[in-house]
Amino acid sequence: MKQKERFWRIALLFLPLAVFGVFVVWPLLDTFYYSFTNWNGFSRDYRFVGLDNFAGVVTDRLFTNATVNTLIWTALAIVLPTAGGLTLALMLDTQVPGAKAFKSVFYLPICLAAVVVGQIWIWIYQPDWGLLNAAITAVTGSPPAFAWLAEPESALYSVIVAWSWQQMGLAMVIFLAGLTSIPTYLLEAAEIEGASRGQRIRHVVLALLRPATVVAVALSVINSLKAFDILFIMTGGGPFHSSDTLAMYMYSESFKKYRIGYGSSISVILFLMTLSVITVYFRQLKKLDELYD
């Protein structure tokens, strides 16, 4: 009986593991392999160049620019969706009329494809008839006609706002789940002791939301590091590489300039950055498990 059970376990696991190996592990190993070559993606005649690609990446001005943009993107991707999701969760956790409908509305953007979100915000940012410039005109009385996605100073931040708008619903749901696990008697005791709503939120709610905050922040960082589609749709990394992130720069080097080896080295660096975030995330989860056991 045990042998039969073991057989079926192996048989049922074989297909998903095979799919995972073919579509995840194999391409990952290929990427590491090609990062040490000068392959252009087509020719069979390529050679190993050792660490030359990585040495070139370190001294590449555009790579430095993409790294800085990625750090800015990641930092704001932590602050904006997390803070916005927490604010929405605190507002909707109270007895607000129509709270369930509001939760659905605020969560809806995360269900949309990034291509759809990007196109919506392209329309919002249109300099002539876009909603944002129209609102500014209505308030100030003078049309700004500012091209938000065409200016190097604003392109990256404009895309970050669009991306944060989409991700905010996910953070909201995580914090709402965390709020349901907070014992009501702690809040009641704090209220009896004379704590204001702000003090209760700061000293009780936020302290007990630490596990939910770790999850929300970690998911925001991981999702931001691999963000590509919304940038590709809205700016394509431009203008003048002002909105290039590592994912965009890797795509440009690999599939526009046909430098697969060089692009693979950028991909490896991005993978290691993401892996470090995931490692920190799991360590924090382990600490939280030990704390709340």
C-alpha cells in the first residue's frame, strides 16, 4: 500500500515539476550560461567572455541610470501602495455605509492587466484633453498642457503613480485581513484609558499589523523589481532613458540591440537583487512566527 501511495505521489508531482523545470529552471540556467558569452541571439558562433559582461555593466552609464531609477521606483513602490492601502483599510474597517462596495471598487484595479492600466493612465496624462490637465485647468483657470509622460523630469514618477494606483488594492486587502485578527478588547481597553483614535491606531493597530506590513512591503518590492509591462506601454523607458529600470534596460539590450549575453548579465543582477529581497522577507516571516508562537 505504501509503495502504491508513493507511486501516485511521484506520478502526480511529475507533470507540475516537469512544467516548472522546462519553463522556469531551464530558462534561468540558460540566462546564467549566456551571461558569460557574447551571444547575439541568432548566431551559433559565439564565445565565452567570462566576467566581461559584468565588468561592462558596472562601468555602463545607462546601467547606472537604470539602477538609480530602479531604486527610486522600488522606494516609492513601498511607500505609495503600502501607505495608500493602509489608509483605505483603516477607513473601510469602520462602519462606513457601502463599505463592501468601496472595497470592491478599490480592489478592482489589481484585477486589470497592466496593459489596460497603462492605457487608462496614458489617457489621463494626455496634455491636451487628459483628465489630469483638465482638472488642473478647472482649479487654476489656466491650461497647463504639460506632457507628463514626455518630460524627463516627470515620466518615471508619472508611471509610478499609475502602478501604485493598481497595487494599492492588494495592500488594502492584506491590511484588512490583518485588522480582522486584532482583538477588539485591546482597542476597547485603550479607549477606556482615554486614548484618542489616532493614539489607538499608532500604538495598538500599527503595532499588531506588523505581520501584514511585512507581507505588503515584501510583495510591493518583489512586484516592483519585476515591473516591465506598464513601463513598456506608457514610456518604453523614455524619454532619453529617464524612465529606464533594470527590467526595461535588460529588454532593450537583449531584444533591441541583440546583445543577449550582455542583457543576460543584467538579468542575473536583477535576479540576485530580487533573491536578496525574498531572503530578507522569509527571515522576517520566521522572526514573526517565533514572536507570535
